[in-house]
Amino acid sequence: MRSAKAVTASPTPRAPVPTAPGGLPLIGHAHQLIRTPLPFITSLRDHGSVVRIRLGPTPAYVVTDPVLTRTVLVTEAAHFAKGGKIFDVLRDVFGDGLATVADGDTHLRNRRLMQPMFNKAHIATRRTAMIDQARSMVGAWEKDQPLDVFSNMNDVTLAAFLVALFGTDFPVNLQGEFTALMPPLMKEAIRQTVLPSWVARLPLPANRAHSRRIARLRAVIDQAIDHRSSRSASTPPTNVRGLGEAAGCPHQAAAEKDHAGLFETLMAAEDQFTRQQLQDEAITLMNAAIETTATALAWTLYELTRHPDIEQRLRAELAAVCDGRPLCQEDLDQLPYARQVLQEAVRKYGPAWMVTRKATRDIDLGGHRIPRGADIVWSPYLHQNDPDHFPDPATFDPDRWASGRAPSTRDSFFAFGDGRRKCIGENFAWVEMQIILATLLETWPRLRLVSRPPRPETAITIKPDKLTIAFEAS
């Protein structure tokens, strides 16, 4: 296994960082990051634990060793601030939401205010509403008809998230706008990240369209906040359609009664958030809801079509827990194999493939000198497909996450980041993915791949380029 040296202050120059081959004048390695991003980022492992690339004329330092990445994110996080080109670009979309706001007092304050939204007890109050929403949408699919899985997973994950965030009466028209706006916004954001910065300032049609989408997204988010504000000012909604009771699960109705949505937590603290900050946080949460969970679910379904033994084991676990009745919120904690399957999909396919930090001072990283202000790049996809930490990484093996397996597997899993900037919504993401996967298996007895095997396509996440599955009733 490769070893990583300690990170130290660097008063004197150290060994030069190896430079990745194939850079071109003016654009650096942008052509490789656009044309063959995953093979290129994976190839850097062969050149060292830290490898220099160029994003246009700007150098960046890619960390290929997960041990060093954990050092950057956890043990020496004070010297590697949240930032870098990708966050500069995303800030245009998200503003200063929790994912993009700079390190410091504002981040700590906002995270503290938002943390109650995402504790397990609070999320549990929204489980039944999410199950009901997922069941309604998945059950409406036409049997035996091929479906664009990634598009439909976007729809279902967003709908379930909106029910959890804003309550059960969220306007359908606003939901549709979110679904249409977010994917092209994220695709353009990654394009601007790998291209020279001056390209984004040109009056190109793509740049103008990107600006229009950002403006429209903020207008739609404003409507969502206004809707929630007016709803909060009236009588809190009761449990819609007898949620919980209709599902046949005891104790749920009382647990979920009068919970209007997780966003109520922020609305209750609105004197501490400006309208702009509420917008920024809502947009940040929306992106996380669509990009990460929809991508992971789409790849999970693809893997199930390739591994009928895994699918049958999942169905057997679900049948044993539910015992002939519909899924209810209390069942989710009794589905450990479902969690393993989802975690393996998240491992194998990223979901993120390029994340950045910024060095706050001259520093040694892996025995190489990194200058102050430099972009540090790390890749969950790269680390989670590292054969030194995940033997036979191309194999889809949910049992690698079983209790008692080697701890190095977990030490190299960075899908939700790590340290003080670890994703605040990780618990929510696992619950949402389990709900949708279980509901889908409960509703449809058979899955059949119709399209060719999908190829990975990079945006902020790594999504399938084309994935069509028929959901069959028997």
C-alpha cells in the first residue's frame, strides 16, 4: 500500500511535485478533464501521491492517496480551506450556502443553526411523508414500459425531498421547475471549472443561458420560501391522508402529526437568516437532493439488473421485515443489506469526481512543497476505486460493507467528505435512498435493462449517460 508522509510547514523548498503528462498551452489539462475525465483522474495515481495539473494556466495539485486526503480534510484542515475553482464556480449558483461559504464564523454559525434539521430524530418525523410520496410516484409508472431511469430518479428524489423540506402541500409547478433547472446548471458549472476562467466571462450563448437559469432558480426558490412562510403563518397542516395509518404501520400517525417540513427549523430562526441566506441554503439543499441521491439510485438499479442474486437478497430482506404489509417508516432501520447495496453503489460511482480545497500557507504535502493559495484537488471517485483500499474495485460487492470487514474500506470512503465540512445531510441522504429503493422493489417485482450498459458521464456527480429499464408487474 502506498504511504503518505506527514503534512508540515515548509520553510525550505522540497522535492518538486510531478506534473501530469499531456498538458497543452493555454488550456493545460482541460481537454483531458473534458474528454476523458475519469480515465485521466485515475491515471494520476501512477505518477505519485500528489500530482500537478493545470486548469488553464492555473496549477492545481491532485491528491491521489486517501491517507493524505484525510489529512487535508481532518487532521490539517486548518491549512486547507474550503475553496478552489470548483467552489468559485458553484458559488455563482448556490451563493454562500453551507456547501460553499468560506471557513470561519459564518460557516460555524449556519451549520449550528441548520444541524437540528438533519438529526436522526427530526428526519424520522418525515419518513412516512417521503414513503407516501415515493409510493405515489413509483406506482404511477406504466408497467412494462421502458423508462429513462436517471430522469425518473431525479423526479422521485426531488419530490420526496421537497415533501420532507417544505411539507406535503408543495406546489407541483415549482417542483417541475426545479427538476428542469438543476441538471443543466450543474453540467455548466463543471464545464466552467475545467476551462480557463476567462471563458466564463465571454458573451457566449452557453454563458448567457447559465446566467438566466441562475436568475430563474432564485426566483423559484423565493416562491417556495414565500409558500412555506404563508403556510407557517396559518394553522400547521395535519397528517395528510392519514399517513402512517394508511400504510398499516402502528405508531406513525402520532409521530408525524403536524410536522410541516424540515425547513420549518430555518423559518423559526429567520431572524438570524436574511432572505438571501435562506435562498442560498435552500438551493444548496436542493442540489444535494437531486444530484447525489438520484445518481446513486440510478446506478444501484443498473447493478441490480446485472446481479439478480443481489436483487433477490434485497427482496428477501424486505419481505422478511414487512411480513406482507406495505413498507412503513419503522422498517427502514431493519434493512441493513439495503444500506450495504446503496453504499457500494455510492462507492463504485463516486458520486463526486473532483472537489477542491485551497492551501492557506506554504506547506508540505506528501513530501512536496505546495504554495500558499494553490488549489488542492481530491476525488472521491479516485479514492473509492483505489485497489490498495478496495480490492477488485470494479466488482460490485455489497458484502465489502458487512460488519467485521477491513476498516481500510471505510477509511477511504469520501462520498460525503470528512472533517468539519462533512456533508450535513448525509443521514438524510441514506434515509431517502433506502425509502426510494425499498418502495420501488415493493411496487415492481421485476426490473429489466432495455438500453445498452450505460457509460459514466461527469457533471458534479458521475451519472449514467443512458439508462433505460422496464419495470414489470410479474
